[in-house]
Amino acid sequence: MTLVILDIFYYMFIHKSADLLHIELQKQRSQGNKIGFVPTMGALHAGHRSLLERARAENDTVVCSIFVNPTQFDDKADLDKYPSTIDSDMEMLRSVNVDYLYYPEVEDVYPNGEASDDIDLAGLDLIHEGALRSGHFQGVAQVVKRFFEIVQPTSAYFGQKDFQQTAVIGQLIKLCEFDTKMVVCPIVREPHGLAMSSRNERLSPVERDKASFIYKSLLKLKERCFFKPLSEALTTTIKYLKSIEDASLEYLICVDGDTLQEVNDLYDSDYVVALTVVKYGGVRLLDNIILKKPKV
Ligand code: AMP
């Protein structure tokens, strides 16, 4: 198997081997280069592009990984259905001038088999989304830990779209004392408001338009909670989401943005985020909105 390919038209190196990529990036670091890293599972869209562009703007060297990580899928059918669009993904990476693509096989990421020891994620992996998807955040933390050890990025870029994931990665960075800054990028949305996701491909065009009710209801919640108690605003929004035909609300909760503990009042925390998952058109759609954030 060829382990490194140079895409001669765009000077993007495609690595299949963690060891070779690691050596190459060590050279970059020794020259004082800042390394920006964007981990993805491919099927890239404008949301991913925003992370790649930010990494490009803030670093000397940009590394992207495309790896559909089996350990984070609690549902095997979901893993089997995960879309793969490598040709158009490479087009996007070239257009953003990404320097290195890490595109490994499972054996290269987990040479000793899948890690079995749990990482101490301070319980952030067990609540909300984690309670519904057993082992999901352990799988995410394991693969990100492995990637950070290979790439040793100066900064790593993640989307606010997966809000709980950013809290989990923050804990991982603290626990493992990685010398990496996590940069959280805003949610990129489709024209009607649905948060972009590789899974949106499974919706029909009509469903994609209609699914904008999720974001609209979050905006309405934000508006309401500034003139009504949060619990009342939340109840009204939950009632509305439950009334939508063909949709099933999995959860809508307000949490502290750092600890992910539920808050019942806007005054309970300086940083309040509403997290939701709605199943619509057979697809679990995640979204969130920041209701209150401390000024930095
Ligand atoms: P994925 O390929 O789904 O694992 O996503 C890779 C990264 O892209 C994660 O950090 C996601 O949070 C981020 N991402 C996915 N969708 C969006 C979006 N609509 N806006 C911003 N970031 C996103």
C-alpha cells in the first residue's frame, strides 16, 4: 500500500500512515510552524469548510483528517450508512489549501485494536446525548486523543454544532495536558436555517426546508426567555416542537455551557445554552443556541 501521496497540482500530501505523518509534522514544528488541525468524518460541507478556512487563516500548516471512527457509533447501521464523498472532499481541501490530509485505515488508527480503557471525562460523556448514545463520547475522546498524539496541533478546530462534543474535548485536553488550544467555530446553516450536517443528505429537499422549524423554535426560545421565566419559555417551545407532524422531540434542555448541568433560570449561570435533538424524516437532527454568554 502507498503510504504517502503528493497531489502534485496542489501540493497537498495525503498520508495513510500515522508514523510518517507524525515525523513530517515534527519537522514543521521544529521550524517554528503553527499547526492547525481539523478532524472530520468526511462528506464535507460548508460547515467543515468554515473550520478549514479558520485553520488556514490562523496557522502556517493545516492538517485535516477524514476518518469514519467506528468506536463512536453505538448503532452499526448508522456506521454502515455513513456517506463517503472522498473525491469532492479532496476538491474542498485543495480549494482551502490544506497541506496534509490524514486518510487512514482503521488499523492505522488503532494498531493494537480498539482501546478498551475508559477516559475520565468527568461524567460529561454520560449525560444528555451521551445517555442516549452509549459509548459515543468515549469513542470520540479515544480517537481525538490518538489524533492529538499524532498531529500535536497548536490549535484544533471544532464546530459549536456538536456542543457537548466541545465540552468533552475540553475535558480531554485538560486531563491529558495537551498543549493544544481548542477553537470552537459557529454553526453554519442551510439557507432555511437547518444546521448543516452530513446526515442532512438523507432528507428529501422538502424535508430539509421544513426542518428549519428546529432553528426557528430555538430563536423563538431565545426571544421568549428574555421576557418570561426560562422554565416557562422552555415549556412553550417543547410543546410547540412536540406538535410538529412527523417529528419526535428527543430532548430540549438548557444547560450551563461549561459543566453541561441543567439550569432552570437564566440567573443560575453566566453561560446558558439550549441543546436539542429532534428526529425528523428518520434522521436525528442536533442543534443548539447560546442564550447567554459572559463577555470576554
Ligand atoms: P463530522 O465530520 O461530523 O465529525 O464533523 C467534523 C467537525 O465539523 C466537527 O467539529 C463538527 O462539529 C463540525 N461541524 C459539522 N457540522 C457543522 C456545521 N454545520 N457548522 C459548523 N461546524 C460543523
